[in-house]
Amino acid sequence: MPAGEGKKRVAIEILGEEYVVRSYSSVEHLQEVGKHVNSLMTELAEKYPYMSTHRIAILTSLNIASDLLSLRKQGKHRKR
């Protein structure tokens, strides 16, 4: 980490709730991540209005993890 660059605090909103995130990533990156997560969770919440926020968060996490693993596999196949 370069000198003088500490963790940044960024408030992001997900499903109407505010979360303060601390990270070494840029503010822009954290805002983009927050918007992405909020978008995915909102999509599920609208599709399944009676599903709990907890279940929506778990399903969103599984979807994001699936996407990440697929991208990693694609990257490994390209290196060969």
C-alpha cells in the first residue's frame, strides 16, 4: 500500500439500507460494487416479493460466486 493511502469509508445503499464499507479500493470501485449488489438483490426482491432479505442476500451471493468461478475457469482455459 502506498504511503498516505489508508482505508476509505464509503456509504452504499442496498435494498434501502445504508452500509458503511471500509476498503483500500477506490471510492468509485466501492460505489460500483454497491450498485451491482443492490441491482441484483432488487431484481430478486421484485421477482420474489415474499422472500426474506436474508434469503435474497444468500441467493445473490451464490449467483455472484457462480459468475466469479465461471470467469476464473474461462481465464484458466485461455492460458493453456
